[in-house]
Amino acid sequence: MKIDSDECALCDICLKFCPENAIIKKRFKIVITDDCTDCKKCLDICPVGAIHTE
């Protein structure tokens, strides 16, 4: 999973819905960590479609 920082609105919704807490905010960017299990729940919840499969 990858977050397109140009598309990301920094709304933090994905952080709240990630069951593995694998999405973090780092210096004005949202980052998916190696803890991601590719459950794809963040894909459905992102209001701007900034999260993509690699």
C-alpha cells in the first residue's frame, strides 16, 4: 500500500481506521509502515482516493 502525498488531504481518517495502526503521521505526511498487512481497509475509507496498491 502507498499513499500519494500529492493527493492526500491529511485528514487523518485512515489513521483511525487502520486495524494494525500501521499508518502514521510524519512531518506533514501520512506514511504506511511495514506493519501494514494489506487488509485494504484504508482504500475504502480515504475520501480523496490517495491510497493505492503498489
